[in-house]
Amino acid sequence: MPSKEKVNILWFRNGLRLHDNQSLHKATTDKSRKLLPLFIFDGETPTTKHCKYNKMAFLLECLEDLDTQFWYHGGKLNLVEGDPVEVFRKISKHFVIDKVCFDQDCEPIWLERDNAVKNFCGTHKIQVDESIGATLWDPLEIIAANGGSPPLTYSQFSHVTKGIGPPRRPIPDVDFS
């Protein structure tokens, strides 16, 4: 029986871009691992649960654009449907998953999903790498710097971010060669 190929999974959720994508950088640092870009239609993510026609059409256009960008670099975006834990379980039957990289989704409604994925990965000795991708600052850092609660006004937010410092600069594009 041939050995399974080792992969790093880049789980796209909201940050549907290759440019300035920390999760992509983290998924491609080890060139000995194949990159497996993935979008999961789970019916629960913010972009698939609460959307009307225009938002779904925009999502599909973004996914098509991502797939085209990966094709240009010799790859493809994998689109699957299902519960993320079950998707990763099925993938692990065909590949050795070394790492799962994704952007943080700090809204409480998504914590259960993300914790289930992190628990699955921990149980299967899969490294999890969560990045800040959709915001300029880490929302959890903003809340902590504001005494444990989110700033409710722009003035509060501005005061907190001045104390934290400027956001990180954009990172260069990944070299797919």
C-alpha cells in the first residue's frame, strides 16, 4: 500500500484572496508539503447561512476567481460540502494532514465550529494555525486592551488602537514556484 501524501490545508472562509493572506503564507512555509486549498459549503458559515442571491452570487464569483488564481499557479481550489470536522476526517483517510491554516472568525456564533475543528486536529496530531485575516487588528486583542469588552464607539476604538499601535503591514505574495 503506497504511503499517503502529506498536505497542509488552507481552509478558506471569509478571506477569499491570495494577496496579503497570512494563512496562505503559513500553509506554504514547508515546501515538502502539498498545499490543499479548500472551501467548505457547510451551510453554517456567515457567507452561506445568512445570504440572499446577490451575496451568494458574489461568493461564487470570488471562489471562481480564487480557483483561476490557483490554476494560474498550477493548482486548484477544492470545493466541498459538509460539516468541517467530517470533511477533515474524510480528507485524512486519503492524505496525511500536517497542518490546517485558516483565518480567525471571532464571532461567538462560530466558536463551536472552530473548537470542534481544533479538537479534531488535536486528537489527530494535526497542527492548527489560525491567523488574523479579515481585520486590521486582532479583535480579541482589542477587547483585552479595552478591559474585556468591545469598544462601543469609534472614539473608544480609536483610543484602544492608539494604545496597541498601528496594524501590521501587508505581507508579500506567496511564491508558488
